[in-house]
Amino acid sequence: MEISVDLTLSPLQNDYEKHIIDFIKALRNSEFTVIENPLSTQIFGDYDKLMPFLNTEIKRSFENTDISVLTMKVVKTNRSDYEPSF
């Protein structure tokens, strides 16, 4: 089953940028399709492969910050080729 995941990482500390960059670089270095915008990062792929990968990377990110918030939306379809029609 293909999924789309929208992620927003918000480390609650002064050096937040470094932690966000490290997280995005880990996503980029994966086998999955990644699309970034100024507010969030989307990653697309097979549920059974993508979710364990995200579990590992989210945990790694959390271990490297004092306090962090991660907002995640999961859609049951691969929307990586979405283009607005308006």
C-alpha cells in the first residue's frame, strides 16, 4: 500500500535549524521520494517500508533534542505526482 506522509519537525530550542536540517538530510538520503516546501516535508512510498524508516529517523531526531514536536499527516495514496488543476 502506497502512502504520503507530511512532516513538520519543531525542535523547541535555540539551535533548532541544525536539527531540522539533519532530519531533512536523513529523509533525502533514503530510497523514498521527498518533496520539501517552506512549511513541511513530504515523503512518499510503501507503507511497510516507509513507516519503519520514519520510526527510526524520528527517534534519532528526538534523541538529539531536548524538546521537540513532530506533526505528521498520513494519506493512504502516493500523491508525489500531484499537480494543482486550478
